[in-house]
Amino acid sequence: MSAAYPSGPAGNPAPPGRVHPIGRRPIAANPDSPRSVANDRRRGVSVSDGSGSQAAGAGSGVADRSERLPREIWVLVAAAFVIAIGYGLVAPALPAFARSFDVGVTAASVVVSLFAVFRLGFAPASGRLVGRFGELRVYVVGLSLSALSTGATAFAADYWQLLIFRGMGGIGSTMFTVSAISLLVRLAPPHLRGRASGMWATGFLLGNIAGPLLGGLLIAVSLRAPFVVYAVALVVALVLTGLLLRGRTGPATATDPEAMPAATFRSALGHPTYRAALAASFANGWAVFGVRVALVPLFVVEVLRQQESWAGYALAVFAAGNAATLLAAGRFADRRGRRPPVLAGLVISAVGMAWLGFTESLPIFLGVSLLTGIGSGLVNPPMTAAVADVIGSKARGGTVLAGFQMAADLGAILGPVLAGAVAELSGFGAAFALTGAISALALVFWLRAPETLPARAAAPSAEGAPGGSAPGTTALEEAAPGTAPQDLPSARPAGPAA
């Protein structure tokens, strides 16, 4: 029996057993080929030796799969921690450094916002670069660009140089962020994606907690000192990843006979779980990276009539709640599914954010901040793991991940502006209520999203609950079983980039 295979990247025929990750299930490749057996052993998946026995890195069956994260994941986590410490170093110094050039508060704020704007604007290009050149190359170039721009910022002679250097830093930041998440998706075994996402997020979180503390000490030395130290931290992360990940990120997609064609943003957007992840990412950016940073300090000082230091304590309490649940949420998502922790986290986030604006005492405010941090921690790892499920571990999804990141960046940009305007017109209560409503809207998307955890795909709920993806397939392959790609309105042959 013969079968025609859809075209892969650059019009080349897709390898046997591989189709564009939309529509039909793939025709299975030979599971007993030496390459397939070697890859299964490396991932810790049980392999049959032909005599009915099972051989694997950690026994047989799903329950015996290896629970150890690959070394490459730990390298990415360590690099994330170093990068986050450096970013935290410059965060408290940047506004004051901009003001040292005799500019107003608005001009100083532009320096802060410009970084996020360049991250947002360059994200699509970063996704295409990952698809064309591979994750590690883009990661190294992004870190190099960030290190150079940060070092140059330390020696900026005027305000306009500062703007240019921070804009370059935003480009480098989005390059290494998109490529790092793409590496995380490809290198993490499917049954450990939630845990890997939780570890990576925890590395960033701990760095962001430690960074401002060290940055406050460096500011006492010089406003330029944090930028010098941050540049050094980026060089350390660059050397760490360059040496430890070189040759360990897998073969290039174009030369890997087991690789799937690149997943595209357009194809992923047809999957309800990816749309739900975009909504939750936007809500997370709005609340956590936008409103929390912009309005919480003002609320503590202007409404609760507390000293500025208590604003920092409130942010630290939120971070503590976040850190307490990231790893647990990742483990739960790998065992029970992506949807339960995301749904619980969005409910807690929506209630907590809406409640913050109506608190009248500092102890209650701190307690609600802790609750909201717990909710955010429940959302992040399973949400990222779900996006990884949609892409699959054998396809690059640079543009898919870029869109996911852009949603958070857009929320972080719009959140402070719109919620700030609402606070001026109707008070802080209305502003925080709007933020809670954004999380509630994301919850609606997730209520309609199917489960994508590969381990649960073969046994959907008897009650009709959404099931996950079959083992060895991507969630996009399950989007329309039995439907040819050309029958889907949003389908098109995948190229190196979308």
C-alpha cells in the first residue's frame, strides 16, 4: 500500500511517518529502527526488545519513565537565574539613571517602556530566526546583543544613547527568550514538560527576587555599576550555555529524519488550547508584569497610607506565593493534566486581583497578595507545557512561541496604561476589578480548551471530558483526525518560518 506524503520545509517530501502537524494522524515510522530505539531510550520511554520484555532507562511502562530532567534543562534553568539576577540589578537603577540626564518623569518612563516595545515588535522575527537557524544560535546571538547593549548603557553619554542601547537590549532579550523556550520545548521529555517549565520559571523568579536586593547595594556605589555587573552576568550565561549546550540540542530539523515540519502560528491558532494559552498569557502579563508593578506600590502609599518600603514587601509576598507553587503546579500538570491547575490558578488570580482594590488594611492586603501570587504560580508551568504539547518535541515552533510571548508583552504594556487610566477616573477598586475581569475572561477560554497531556491521550474521560494527545503525536495532529491538511481552511504547507 502506497501513500503520498505532504511536502515538508522548502518543498521537500516529509520523511515516512511524518506529516505537517495539522489534520491526519501520521503513518507510523518504524518503531524498531536503531534511531527510534536510541531516542526512546534517551527520553526514558520503555522499548520492547522483541521478546515481550521491556527495556528502558527507568523500567517499563508509563509509571517507570525516568523522572530526571535532562542536564540541558538544568543548564537553561541556571542561565535563566543568572540573567534574571542581572535584570533585577538594573530595574531599580534605570529610572534614576535616565533622570540623571536632566529629563522629566515621562522621558524616564519611556526608557522603561521602550525595552518592552522592542521585545514585542521583534518577537515575530525572533520566531522566524529560530525556525531558520536553530535555537542555540539565536540564543547565543541574543545574549551577546544584550550583553553588548547593557555594557554600552553603562557608558551612555546622553539620553538618546540610552534610548538606543535599551532598544537594542529589548531585541536581544526577545531573541534569547523565544529561543530558550523553544529549547525547553524540544529538550524536555513530554511527561516532564510541566516540571521543566516550573523549574525554568522558578530560576527566573528567584533571580528577580535576588537581583533588586543586590541592585540596591550597587546603586550606592554608582548608578552605572548595575549595568556593568548585568553585562558581566550575561557573559557568564553566554559562556555557560555555549559550552554546555553545544552539540547537545539535537540535530537540525532539516537534517533530522524524525523531525516534524515546523509548526506555524497560523496552524497553532486553530487549536483551542493554544488560543486559551494566549488569553492566559495576556492576562498574566497584564496583572503580574503590568498592574502589579505599576499600581500596587501606589495603592500601598496613597490608599493604605503606608511607607514606600511596604510596597516592596507586598511585591515580595506575591513572589513568595508564586515561588511556593511553581514546582508543585508543574509536577501536578505532568501527572493529572494541564487544565486543572490552570483553571484553579485563573480563578484564584481573578478573585485575588479584584479583591486587592477593596482591601482597607495592610495585613489583609498582604494576605491577598500572597493568594494572588499562588494563583499566578499555578497558571504558568502548565500553560507553558500546554503550548509545548501543541508544538510537539520533534518540531520547531519559533513563531508559535513568539506569539505566546507577545501576548504577555502586550498585556504588560497595555495593563498599566489602561488600568492606570481607570484608577484616575474611577479609583483603584475599579482598576483592580478590571484586572480580575481579564483573568476571568482567560478562564472562559480554558473551560473550552481540551486536555493536551500526552500521557492521558489514550484514555479520555468516560464522561466526555476533553482528552489529551496520543503518545508520540502533537496536539495539532489531534486537532482534526481523519481530515487532510488541504481540507482545513487555516492549513498550508509549513516552511522554515511562518
